[in-house]
Amino acid sequence: MSAATHPPTRTASAASERPLPRDCTFLPEDWRILARCWFPVALSREVETAPLGVTLLDTRLVIYRAGGTIVIADHLCPHRGVPLEMGNGDGETIACAYHGFRYGAGGRCVRVPAHPDAAIPSKLHLHTYPVLERYGLIWTCLAPDETPDGEPVIPPMPHWDEPAFQQITCPWIDIGGFAGRQVEGFIDVAHFAFVHTGTFADPDNAVVPSYMPRPTADGFEAEYRSNVGNYPIGATGRGRPGFEWLRHFRVHVPFTATLEIHFPDEGRLVIMNAASPVSARKTRMFAPICRNFDKDIPVQAVYDFNLRVFEEDRALVEAQKPENLPLDPALEAHVMADRSSIAYRRALRGMGFSQFFTA
């Protein structure tokens, strides 16, 4: 894990002081809680020489490489407000498309072409954010000054660093829905027989065996045992009659969960669902995967199957009403299979989010 890098002079304001982004889609009190959390905003391999524009919590950002470091900053040039992703880069600096001002490590303005010999005022330096690379993703936080001890809090991913496991960072998927709804769908165990029958599930096997979530320091975990397999439909030689499948969910509020699936012959597959809230109505879902079997299968095949599974979920998340996530248990009906959903909403309430979360 690389160390978080902070700008040398200007730091992100505390969430309680930082103004809300223009056209903020979150309730203010919810936005300020979320601004203290770390989220992935890009794949590491996406950030090359050109500046990359992304959005987190309605806040537009630019990402670029400055030698051996990655910089994340507010996306507008401080000179005349042109988006920096419109410019170009050389791997050491990026240049604004309007007047060619160049920005390098730490977001510092290093060149003003109109006045190459003049001192550069500090007001031209970019407002930057901390950066951490993990699981092939680039993570950041909009209000690091308000995180406990100022340390980055990145959810752990089981087995990622173990030599026997192959690491795969799938392309992200955009979902036209709220991150809380998307995460709740990922941890739901009752929808397999109705949503995933085109990929791995059995439409005639809808019964949900009993399970019980256990609270953790930052969410909860749940072990779910059933005879619903996880092999792709149509895969040959993969049947294992009578095998009990164990799915171990670990949820880290607000919007990250991992699923460790126990396959036959000590096989393990771990999927991280890291839902990055672009806005209260759009989510960019990142999905690192690691596994200790089938490591000779082309990575593109993993990308394709993962996309098919999440596309099945996406259609339902985008159709749900209300678009936000009701945290008051009296606002929706529940059954015993919803224990993970109930535990998730309880953990979010514990973070201080509004009862009708959010948008």
C-alpha cells in the first residue's frame, strides 16, 4: 500500500467548513459525512499522461501523473476557470488548454508562459486532495482533516496480497442510481433466482436459508450457506452435487462490501463492490477481484462475466423507487431474508445519516 500524499501548501478544508458543491444532490448533512470518507475515483491504469476528469460527491476533480506521484485536484484552472481535463500532459505536468499554465507535483503551478521569468503567486496553485492506490484503484477523500487521526481508511480485501491469488481489476460500471441502493443489492441473497438466472442462478431455487449478520467496527459481516452454485450457466465439468456454497459478506459503511465465495477444492473468489457516489443519483461501481483458481483463463473473460452479472443488477437498481435509501425501518416492508439489508441500514444510521438517505 502506498502512503497517502498530501499537498505541500494548500490542504482540503474540513467538511464542516468546505462549501457544498454547486447543484449538490445530497442533503447537506449527509454530504458532509460522506466527504470524510475515502472512495475510489479511477482505475490506476486509466491515469496516463493526459489529465483525467472525474466526479465525486458532485465535486469535479482532475487526476494526473507528476513523475512518480498521482495528483488529484479541483478541476478548474485558478486563472480563468477552464476545466483542466481539456488540456494536455507530459507525465510530469499538465497544461491548461486556455493559456498554457502548467501544474506539477503537489498541484503547484510551475510555469506561466506569458511571464516565464516572473514569480508565480501561490493563488495559482491547485487545491489538492490526498491520494492512495490500492487494489488497482485510486482512492481519495474530500475532507481528510476530519477523518479519525487523519489516516486513510480503505476497506480491506481478503486474500488480495496473498501469492496464491490472481489480482484482477475490472473496468468500472456506471449505474444511474444511488450508491446505497447499489450496495444493498450486492449484499441481497434473495434476488439470485429472479435477477441472475442468465449468469449463475437457478430459477427453481429461490429459498433463502436462515443466516444472521454480525456487527463489526465499521459495518457487519454475514455468512450465507446454500446449495446455489456460482459457476457460469453452461460451464462444463463444474457440477458438484450436494456441495454447500458459503458466501461470506463483509460490509464497510458507507458504500463498500466484499463477497468471498468458497468454491469446491478450496477455491476462493473475492469480489469487492466499491460504490463511488458520483452524485446522489449516479454511482461508479469499481470491482477488484482476486481468486486462487482458473488463473489461466483470459482476463477479458472475467471482465465480460462480471459485467453481465452487474448489468443484471443495474437494471433493478435504476428502477427502484424511491431513488434514495429509506433508513427508517417503518418506511418499507421487510422479511427474514432482508437481515443483511436491515443490518446495512442500521449501520448507516449509526454513522449519523438522515433517516431518508439522501437525494
